[in-house]
Amino acid sequence: MSRLQPVVDDHDTGGFFEAAARGELVVRTCSNCDAVLHVPRAYCHTCGSWEGEWKPAGTTGTLHSFTVADHQVHPAYPVPYTIVLVDLDDVPGVRLLGNLDGAPDLTIGMPMRVRFDQLADGVVLPNWEPVA
């Protein structure tokens, strides 16, 4: 069974997946005041603007937290697998999720880098891996 697919054409998050297909990691920002709009949304909570754009977010981060799943909840995700939460180095205050196969030896604070996983139907999903 193949992995579950994200909705890639959503109004608020579609640009994230478009950039991933090009091999870029981006975050949504307000065009008026440059506030980071994460989780992505059209309305700026800082200045009230409805104008936003996608800006590059770099390719590195720091492991904030992780957990190893050892109870299978979906047949497309065999256990064990590790869910990681990564602080983006270039965008303070933004954290993104990812997952790793198995139960790798991880340490909070370790450097991570983005990788782009090709899923079914041409969907590309940003993911994370430890820097070797």
C-alpha cells in the first residue's frame, strides 16, 4: 500500500507543495509586513493583510523533538518509524514535521537537512534526515 498523499492544490498550502516539486523548501510570509504565516494561511495575524507570498526557508534545521512509533495505525506505515519535529535554521519560530524509517539514533539539538521524497502521482514531500 502506498503512503497517504497530501492535498497539494489547497489555496493556503498549495504553494508549499509546488515549491517542493522544484526541490525548494518555502514558508508563507505577509507581503505587507513580512511576518511569517505558519501554519500557512491567507490572512496575516500581525497587520491584517490578505496578501502573502512564498519565500525560501533554507535547507537545514535543528532537531527539536522526536518520537518512535511502534504501534502500527495504518498499513502504509510499517513500524517502527520515527516522527521528527525540526526547527528551521533560517526561519526562527517555524517547525516542520518529518518521518524516518526505523528507530535511528537521534539526539535533541542535532543538525538536520531537508530531503525531498517522491510519492505517488508526482507528489513531492519535504522530509528531514540527520546531517551525517
